Amino acid sequence: SLEVNEEKEVSLTVNTFDLQKCIDNVGLYKLTNLFIILENDIEISKYIRNFKKIKGNVTLAIKDIAYLSIEDANKFRDRLKVEFINVLESPEKLSTNSQVQCYSVEDYIKIRQNFEEIVEKISSHSDDFEKFYELYNYFKNEINFSEYEKNIQDVFVNKECSYNFYSFAMASCLKYMGYEVKVISGEIAGEKDLFWNQVKINEECYNFDL
């Protein structure tokens, strides 16, 4: 979407599926702000040279922490002066400065480092069921439950998690490990706004919750 405010500042929000089309057809030098929503795992760093044409800010938003490596986060900070990275699991709101799910690049790197340490330990197993079961037990035994709303930084750095964020954090780990996984929301026994996961293992789909 393209927006022009009263100060004639031009802002464009684009997802990764339309990114190449945007570069080919939009005069990037005219943009004041570019919001990029990473919705899948792509080689985003190859676009950095194009983004340097933008006279204003480039802001990254990722649908999942599994989609942006530490290396690419450093490249965006060093080459494009990106200061903040939005993580859109919840709430899905873009911001150019620190909010609930908007982190400085430095904080994002700490989150991602802890995230990678967890999945790299578990990925040493060869059997998909064993890997899944160990990850499940890690979250069950090592991440402390909190009744207060938490975020991705709390989960992977502070080891605290509110009820619904277990599903988002588990999904991120499983995607990174190569599983096909979804976050499902619904109502169970009259209780609304519940979240759980559905993962495919050996061509079979399994629903699970913590």
C-alpha cells in the first residue's frame, strides 16, 4: 500500500512476494519510508543495494523470527541504518520505534541468538518425532508460564511465556527446523481466543498444546 501524508512524505508497505515488482516499478528514490514485511524465508540481503536509493527510513517487519538471520539483521543495520525490527506474531502493527513487538536491532540479535541455541541443540536428532518431542519438553520444562502478556523477547531471553505465546514461539522453532506448522486459533469448551499448533510429521498432521 502507498500512502502520502500532509507533509508530502511518501510511505510504501510491501511484502516479500511483491518486493521485486516494487523494485522494478516504483521510483524508490521518491520514498520517505519503506516498510518491508518478510512473510517467507528469502535472501533479503540481495536487495540492499536497491534500498539505498530511498531517502528516508527502511523498516523491517517479520511474520516470524525464523525468517531473518543475525547476519542479515547486521547488514540492514550497518548498510541501511535500520534501527528497529518489528515481529508481527502479535499484535500485527507496524512501528518505526520501540513498542511491544518492535525491537532494536541489538535486542533482536540477542533474541535470535537464544532462539538459534535452542533449535540447534534439538536439531542434532535424526528422527522427526524425537526432535519434535524434545522441543515440546524444552518449552514445557524450561519456559516459565506467566499470566501476564509476554513477547518474543521474554520467551527466548527471559524464559517466560504467556499462554498464547507458547504457540507462536513453538511455531517459529519448528519452521526453522524444517517442519510444516500452523498456529490455530479457536474456541474449546466455551473458552474463546485459544491458540494451539498443528504440525505435519511423516505426512500426518498432529494438533498439540502446552
